[in-house]
Amino acid sequence: MSQLDQNLHTPMVELLLSLADDKLFLGHRNSDWTGIAPILEADIAFSSLAQDDIAHASAFYELIGTVNDKNSDQIAFGRTCNEYRCADIVTKSDNFNWANAIARQLYCNTFDYHRLARLSKSSWSPLSALSKRILAEQTIHVDHISTWIQHLGNGNSDSKARLQEALDTFAPYAVMLFEEPEGLQELHDASILQNDSDFYTDWKSTIDVILNSAGVTCTCEPTNTKGGRSGKHDEDFVRSLAELQEVFSTDPLAAW
Amino acid sequence: MSASANVEVKVGDCSNEDPQKLAAFEEHVANGGLIEPNDWMPEAYRSLMLRMAEHHANSEIVGALPEGEWIVKAPSLLRKLALTAKVQDEVGHGQMLYEVAQDLGKSRNAMLRDLITGVTKYHNCFNYPCPTWADICMIAWLIDGAAILNQGTLAHGSFGPYIRTMRRINMEEAFHFKHGEDMVLTLMSGTDSQKQMAQEAFDRWWEPSIAFFGPNDRPDELERPAMRWRMKTATNDDLRQKFVNRFAPAAMATGLVINVCTKDDQGNVTSATPDPLLKLDEETGHWGFTQPNWEEFFRVIRGNGPCNKDRLALRRFSYEQGEWVRKAILDGTTTPCKN
Amino acid sequence: MLSESRTNVPEAKGELQTQEVQKFPIWEVFTKKKESAVHLHAGSLSAPDSDLAQCFAREHYGQDQPCVNMWVTKRDFLTADSGENEFYELFVQWGAGLRYEHVGEVEACNGVEARDKCKELFCADKKYFTIWSCPNSGITKIDGSTDMIWRETTDQAYRLASGYSKVVRKKWEALRASKAVDDYQSEDLKDTY
């Protein structure tokens, strides 16, 4: 089905914003490592993933634009803080600590993988088609981050300890990725998306397999707290948003 | 981004070489011949090529820092992507050049440690600040533009691994430059505020761009090892003139004014007056121009520029923060390689 | 305002407290631009093992332009004299300054025999500069059609000069005569490699 019912526009935009905002800000934070990562080759590789995420976000902002008739840059750059729908894990400061960067990547990349796999089955064809395309690239991210988890977990006792600490620090933020966008139920009810109770457990299984082979763990519990998907953001997000909008906001209507 | 190589070796360093081998080498190189890693080369050639590759590599990874500052502030999705890719390319260029230098006899680790402790140098222009978005646009147009003129000639040099690396670098440089043009042309057809920001950034970057090619040629430039052994294939002044001939009329066509500027210790422009020498000589086809302030150039290169300390501090911090990672992945290599 | 990653950085002073970490082994990477092309040597990288070598190779040598297939191997294999009885991939550098090119494979007992066979089979009447041989057991082969390297599903024009050429040309022509733009652009570098 290629036409989306008018009264599903709002919940669809909420859903797409949660995905696009997650990817935009994950790419935004990770792109900041370009030039200053621990190993030149790792720097180059990590930057590729950041670019992918920003490019993926772009593609979803464009899709949103076909629904609400807005320009991608205006959507990406032009909202107020409480209008963004990303989970705050994507902007939580990594304090220039590679273990934090890798732990966050693991949680987010695997979440995006499972989310895109589900959206690939949407009955709204523009969404399923785009999600399928992006999913093919998302696989690269999951493989890449697995390699890093192996190497840090199985490196030496120091790297294992640092990785474990990072996994523990970011775990409570990771479960917030599962906060549902507003109106999701309407999309389920209209059969745009399959109702799906296994999303969290599928993600946790994927994480556990990867972490197991590296001798580290993730301890977390799903939660009903309201956060980023409801527009409630923390200081780190506010700071990231200020960076993102710093030049844009000097003239939001100008061409750059 | 490139180095304008003014690293020197004393010609006398060849005195210990077999005269026959040396003569054959020099004839081979003078006739356009190429040198590959297993070929015989005088020690002075090896060490000069190493220093040149090292300086170039250092410049790439230091150059990544000022531009890297603006990645998170890029004002559109396209600019975010393009600037990230550009800085990523520069890290890649550094990586490839360190590999060339390492194969000439100095480990990457030793080179990184010499860089962050101030023993070895990098391109002077990166010691200047980038206070606005327009600075990023001007760097991509002018500095990458200067690098292109320089690197186009380096790709015709004599050392195989270096020139192969230059070909890949130049392909990416072509993207950096086109994107830089796009950004500058966008600003100069934008709002008054954007045009003003662009002019102020241009005032900051015109002089470092013409200084990019290095100090004025010495009278015996063509006989000096870098030219004689075809590591450089064009002189500093030739390239500088070429740059002005290309960019002066282009800048003026966009509405930019080419000023002679004075700067304070922080790199801020304190006065700007149109360059009185900027005229086209119809006979030679060359544009006259005011030379860069060479006294300032040398003052900055010696460590007293606005950003020297910041650049080294960030490079060093990055290196030190990353030590545990390098150690971990090395320690973890106890299982035999799959392939 | 600098991003948080780049603030609060201490001044670079005094002796380095970090130890110098030993060098990683060197790996060589070969890439194929399209199905009908042959593998060409793309460059080298430093990595502690083949998993990371592969990971790095894909993102450094597989993203500058389209790449459908990639081979990664430890440098030592390429010039080794010793070896086992197996198939060896062969690479020839036809002249100084040129990139190694994959010419084919042979069955051989060791590196020396593989390179000798290469001379016989692929270089018989031709001048060549150097030959590399690599045992198949020493190569990681990545097939882009099942294991994506170059991002085929996202538009990469943003990182290529060709992504800007038309639009930039148009913007210049709005300001300058065509001939002036031609002259100016004659200094542009080629955007293929």
C-alpha cells in the first residue's frame, strides 16, 4: 500500500522522527570522533558509520517530508528541544572514552537493526522499501561493532573492565530506546505495523550473544519511564542540539 | 591537504655513497625514472623522502583538527556529511603517508610521538584559528586549492609509493575542492550577513594560502636535492604565482575583495586594505600581488602562532587517551590469525 | 564553542607518560571497482589481526569509489619464499610507479615456485617490474554482493567531486564568462583513480 491515510500522518511522523532523530544525533556525536580516535584506521572506519547514520537520517527526513510537506533541513535543524524524538542515549557524553563510544554503539546499532527489520515489514510501501535498503547497511554496523566488542572484551583485563563499566553506565539509557513514540498503537491497529511483543527480547538476545563471547554483560530491565520520545531531554542532549543548531540558527532560512 | 616541502639535506651527505651508483641513480631520476622501495637509493634521498612524507602526514592529521571542530556545527545535512567525509579523508591521507614513511625506516609510533612532543613539524596554516563557519568554507576553497596546485606536481615525482599515494589523495582532494567552491559560492550569493562573514574569513585565509607554498625560492633552488631528485617538480614561487593567477580573478568575480591584512597574536585581522599590487600584467599574464609577511610566517612556524599549543594539546590528548585501546588489541592477539 | 570532546584538553607538556606500543603487522589490500575489472593493489594498513584488518580495509579502501570485491592479506605472504602446496594468487607490477595487478592463480608448493610459474604463464613476452604471490589460505576475500563494502543503497555523491561539478559550474557561470570558467577549471584534478 503506497498511500497513507490522512489520519495516520501524525503517528507516522512521530515514529519516523524517533528513528531519524536517533540516527541523526548518533551520527552527530560519533562524527565528532573524526580525527581524534585512538588509531588512525579505527578513526576512518568509525567515521564511515557516523556518515551512514547521518545519511540514513536524511533519507528518513525526506520520507517525513513527503507526509508533512517540510524540507529535510528544516525538520532536522529547525525544531525546539522538546520537539525532538530521539532517546537520550544518542547524545549522552562519552567523555572522550573509546569504551563508552563502543558500548553506546553496540546498544544503538543493534536496536536500529531490529527496528529496521520490523519496519521492513510495514504495509506502507515507502516505509518498508526504505527500511529494507537501510537494513542492508545496518548489518555492516552490527558486524563492525561486534568486532570491537570482541577485541576490547578479550583484549586484556584493563580493557575488559573499561568495557564492562561502559556497558553498565549506558545500560539504563539503552532501555529508553524502547519508549514508544506517541500514537504507535494507531499504526498497529491500522495494520501499518505488526504488533510485536518480542522487540525487546530480540534485541537483548542479540546483545547477549555478542557480549557473551567477549566475557562481558549487560544488565538492564525494560521501563515505562517517559523520556526522549516524549520530548523530555537531558543536559547532554540540550548541549548537542545547541551545537547542531549553532550556525543554522543564525539564519534558518538562508542557504548554506 | 599537503606539505610544501622545504625540508633540507646537506648535499654533502652523499659523500659516503658509491660514486658510480650515485651517478646512475641521478641520471635515472633526471631522465624521469622512478624509484621503488627495493631500488638502490642514496641515504640522503631515503632520509629526505622520509622527512617529506612524515611532514605531509603530520599536516594531514593536524589539519583534521580545526576543520573537525566544525563538523558538529555544520548547518545542513549535506554539509554535515561532506565535512565529515573531508576530515575522514584527511585522516586517511595521514594514514597512507605514515605507511609510506614507515616503509622508509621510521615507525608510525615514533612519528606520532615526535609530532605530539613538538619535535617534528606540520603545515603552518593549521596554526591559525577558525572562528566561523566561513573559515571552513575558505579553507576548503583556498587551502585545498593551493594543495591541489602543489599535489598535482607531487604526483609526478620520483618515488613510487609516494606518487601512488598522491594519486589517491588527489582524487579525494578534487572532492574537497569542489565542495569548498560550492560552500563559498553559496555564501557569496547569500545574505549580506553571509557575505560579510565570507569576506572576513577570506581576509584571514588569503595570506596563509599564498604562504602555503613555502618561502621564496633560493637562487639555487633547481640544484637543491628536492628538485634535483624530483621530489618536488615545481618551485614555491612558480606555484604561488599560479595560485594567484587562478584565484585572484575568481575571488573578485564572486565579489570578494583581496586585502592586505595585519593580524594580532590571536590571528584576528586588525586592518584590511585592498592590495595595491593586485593588477594583471597583460604582457606576462601574471597578476601582481603583495607577498605574505614572511617574518610572521617564521614566527608562527617556530611555535608562536595563535593555535600551535592547542593543536599539539589535542593531538597529544587523543594519543594518550587512546593508549589503552592500542595496548588491548595488541595484547588480545594471542589466537592465531584466521587468515 | 568547541564540542565537549575537544574542550578541557590539558596543555601538551613534559615527557610522554605513555609507553610506545609495538608496531602492528602490515596488511595489503586489493580492490575491484566493478565485476569486469581485476583486483588492483589499493594500499596498506596496520592492524593486529585479520578481523580488524578486514574491518579497517573495508572502510578505508572500500569507500573512496565503488568497490565490489576486496582481498586483504598480511604483507609477509606476498614476498615469502616458503609456503604450502596450494593455490597462489599472482600480482604483477608491470612497471615502476604502477599498481600491482591481479593476473591469475596457480597451484604451487611455495612462494618461489608460484612466482616462477607467474613469469612463465603471465609474463612470458612482456617486461615486468616485480611479482607478488599470495597463498589462498592467507587471503581474506570479501564479496561485496553478499557482504556490502561500497554503500550501494545510500547515495554517495556527497563525498565525490562529481556530486558537485554540475552545480558548481552553474554557479560560476552566473558570475563569469564561460571561457574564464574553462581556464579556471583547467587546473581541476581528475576525480577518478
